[in-house]
Amino acid sequence: MIDVKRIWKQSMALGLCLLVGSCVPDHSHSDGGGGWEPPKPCEGFSEFEPNDDHEYATYLGNLPVLSPETVCGDWVTYPLTQDDTDYYYFFLNPAPGVTQISFNMSISTDYDATPALKLQQTLYDPNGEPSGYYQTLGVFYGSDGELLVFDFPITYDFYNKNDLFLCVEGIYPGTIAPEYEINFWF
């Protein structure tokens, strides 16, 4: 008989070891001199791969939140000619009677990369089931490795507008995909 619980525990332990092992920075390419300063490593909640579609979006929590956490991600492409869009989502949970949330966030990455962001909400069919389609609320492009969204209005309705998807993309030169850091606040 297959011991599902034991296999699950071993898989989780292996996944944790791989995650911890992949978080060790590589300093072998450092020249030790001045000039260019490497980006600081992101300290926060790491994205879960795969998160390249709405169905696999990394859940970040409820909006609004009292103590948001920094989110760390990277644009990894396989093969290198393919674009990587990372999807994250929030469940909207404002105070009773609130029908609009002001959303604030920033994305920071390498100076020569251009972060891009699309905000979307799920569309529902007449029976109240998700239709598989999404309404785009806004599209934003940064510059010099920075993107800022300040007081963007997100409509809330308990039945039909109760989530928010962040679709994060990056435009960068070369084949080395940079890491990025997302911060959000209210």
C-alpha cells in the first residue's frame, strides 16, 4: 500500500531544501572593485512557480491588509525566447459598505529593465460562476527599473468584483532575466 502521507512529507522536505538552496546568492562573478554595485537581494515572500496563468496565480492574501509583506520574484523564461508573466492575486475583503479600494504598489528591479503591470478582475457568468475571462482595470509601465501605482481605484462587489490579479512582466535587454521586488500598501 502506498503511504501518501509519507510521500507528501518527503516531497515537502525536498521542495524546502531546493527552495533554501536556490536562495543562496552567487558571488563568484564579483570583481571586488568599485563602480557597479550589484542589486541587493530581495528579502520577503517568494513567488511560487509555476505562476504563469490566472489559474496558477500566487495568492498574496486579502486586501486591504494591515501589514503587507514584500514579494520577491524573477522573470525566468524556458526557452529564453519565451516571455514570462508572473501572476499574483488578492481576495478583496474591505469593511462592510465599502465599494472601492485604493491600491498602492511599487515594483523595483534592475535599472536597465522596464517593469510592466496589468491589473485584472474575474468576470462572472449570469449564474455567478467564473467565466474564464478577466476584465483589465489598468496597464502600467515603469522606467529605469521602477514602477509606481498610487491610489488606483479598485471596484469591490461581494459577488462580482471580489478579487484582484496582478500580471507582472518585464522588458529587459539580453537573456539574463532580472529579479524584482513588489511592495504594496494602503
